[in-house]
Amino acid sequence: MFSKETYIERRNTLKKLVGKGLIVLFGNNEAPNNYPNNAYYPFRQDSAFLYYFGQQREGLTGVIDVDSDREMLFGNDIDIEDIVWYGSVDSVRDMALQVGVQHAFPMKELANIIAKAKASGQEIHFLPPYRHDTMIQIMDLTGLHPSQQKDAASLTLIKAVVEMRSKKTEEEVEELERAAAIGYQMHTTAMKITRPGLTEKYVGGQVDGIAHSYGAQVSFATIFSQHGEIMHGNPSMALLEDGRLALCDAGAETVNNYCSDNTRTFPVNGKYTQRQLEIYSIVEECHDLALAISKPGTKYFDVHLAVCRLMTERLKELGLMKGDVDEAVEAGAHAMFLPHGLGHMMGMDVHDMEGLGQIYVGFDEETRPRLDQFGTNALRMGRRLQEGFVVTDEPGIYFIPALIDEWRTSGHCAEFLNFPMLETYKDFGGIRIEDDLLITKDGCRFLGKDRIPYHPKDVEAFMAR
């Protein structure tokens, strides 16, 4: 948790941005597995609640009455039976004071606050819910059915939260650096232990264990697979094979809930083949191009397109693509190889604030995703970069057999793709290189003091050691 003053300042800024009404920020509850007392899933507090109220305990709701300048924390104190099993915890009153909130009430009083606001015509602001227990709570408090709640969520509050959380403060950057340091240990561990004969599950489990051993948790379900062409290829019981590539996409979340997200693709046996190097070098060059040209004022959509054009040029040189580069990118032919966007916002969530609506988080009035084009419709970040933004830089090249078959059968982008040659790459898999970029005053830099090896010679040398 940050200092009390940090949370006071954040709530004061939020009040100014929202202007009027009652802001209700719901914390999360436990998510047990199979029966109520089996806390199998680690508790994760709602990020917006954490940002403004800072407390990790389940069953809390924060309320800010902008009109009366009154801040409140709602929750029930635990009883002696809970203390026997879980130990003593601070009272709700004490937790409120720790973050500079002067009023604390039992959860049952929240209904009275909401009822008074409704009766007086006061606007009630809440964010789009994503958990069903929260949806039920909102329905009980407001009468809004869960099917109505996304549309009823406050756009004013969404935009205020996005504006505040998009720009990372110095203390947030320090926390992101801590996440990056754990991420370094996760990825280098994967490189150290990977060898033919181990299972994907074994390596993935060791990677997860590193995060937990540092008092953190994974920032998303670890991806570790020889099938790098599958975007979210979770570890299987498949044995790692000599000559194959392993793609590891993993990140840590610190005890203060800031995330890292990196991807490395390396040879199972520690040595890239010539064909693997040909594709890898293209991804490497695209990754470094984004690092070179990302800076305040530049639209990340333009960075994405620059990467797509470079990728297309290099794939033409290999003979996998053909025709005019600009026309190919305009037609979306590059999406055969790169069916996702260059990156996304990063912070307390690994896809930061995505639940608030990607159109508000990753785009602005100048940039809107092209939902009518495969590949571009998966773009998560296109807006103009600002100092303090943290975005991922994650180009990739994937050979997806089903996609190759579908496009070849339909003739889609046939004037730009060499389908006979693509057939010979169906067993290749995929390559992605990903790092987290902090946008600085004049450009950008990697997060993480220690660089996870990604240049081929560095990867091979590290794995050889």
C-alpha cells in the first residue's frame, strides 16, 4: 500500500474530474473453489478500488459523495469464528483511517446511502462490473438487472479513471520496476531449465513458482508452449522436443498489484536453426523499431502500422509475401502473420483498465479500431502516447495452419501471399518478443534494470551457460 496521502490525493482528483454525484467503487469478494471455505483462487482486489482506497481485504465498498465532499468505507468486521481460523485483522474503521477516509459503516448501511441518493435524484456513478456477485449487489442496490449494468455504468467515471490511471507516477513506476525484476527471474528460469524431455507443464510451473516465491502472483495465466502460433497456449503435458521453439509469455504482479508482461521465444535445445533465425530476426527488428520510434505525441496506431510495413518488407524478402507493401498492409494481408495489435496499456492490470472499455482506454477521438478488418480489429492500443504511459511492445510472426487453409481456400489476400511456401511453414509454430515500455519526456525506455536476453546470440549464450 502507498502512503495515506497518495490515496487522499487520488480521491480529491477524482472528485474534481467527476464533478458531482455519488461515486461507488466495489471491492471484490473471495472466489472459492467447490465449497465456500476452500480459498483455492488467490484473492485479488478490484484495481479501481485499490487505486482509490488501497485496502486488500474482501467484502469492501468505497463511496465518495462528491456533492457533500464525504468519503466512506463500507464493510463488515470479522467475528471471533473467523479470527480463530484466519487470525485478527484490522477493523473497517481502522482500514478507513489508514487511507484517509473518515467514515466507516457496516455493509448493510450502503443500501440506505444508495436509496437516499436515488430518492434525491443524485447521479450514481459506478464502473462496468465484471464479477457476477458484484452484478447481483448492484441489482439489489439499484434495481438494475445485470444485462443493463454495462450500459448504465458512468461514462464520466470511466473517463476520469482512465485519465488518472493512464499516466504512471514515480511511485507507480518504482512498483512496475519491481514487477519487471520478478519477471526477469521468471523468464531466465525458463531459459535455464528448458531442455528436451521436460513437459511444458513442468517449466510453466517453475515459472509460476518464481512469482509466488517473491510474495507476488502471476499477472496472467502463464503461456508456455511449443505451439507458439496459439496466442494463449497454456502449458500442456506435451514433452519438449529437440529442434522446436518454446514461447514463454509470463509476468509477475507485485504485492502492491502492479504487473509485468514479457515474452521470449527460444530454442528447446538452446540453438536456433537457420530457418528459425530468419523469422526471429524479423520479429526482433520490428520489436526494436517500436522502441526507437515510440514517444509522446506519436499515435501508437502509427507505430503498429510502421511495424506491419517493416514485417511485410522482410517477409517479401523471404518470399512469403509479395506485391506492394503499402497495399498489402492496407488490405490486412500482414494479419496472416500478425493477427493482433502491437501492444496494450500496462499497470495494475496486465491489460490495464481493459474492463472499463477498450475504446476509452486504448483510443481517443483521433483513433478508433477498425473492427471490419481481421487483425486490426484486435488492436488494443492506438491513441497518442503521453509521458507516463506504459505500453507493451509485442510484435510476433505466427504460422497458423487453420488460418493458412482458410485464406488459401477463399483466396483472401492471394495477391500478397505465397501460399505454396506458407504450406512448408505449417509446422513452424510462432515467435513473439515482448517488453514493457515506459514513455518518457523525449522517447521511451524498457522497464526492468536487467534485460531478459532476446537477441539470438545472447539467448544462445545464456542458455549455454
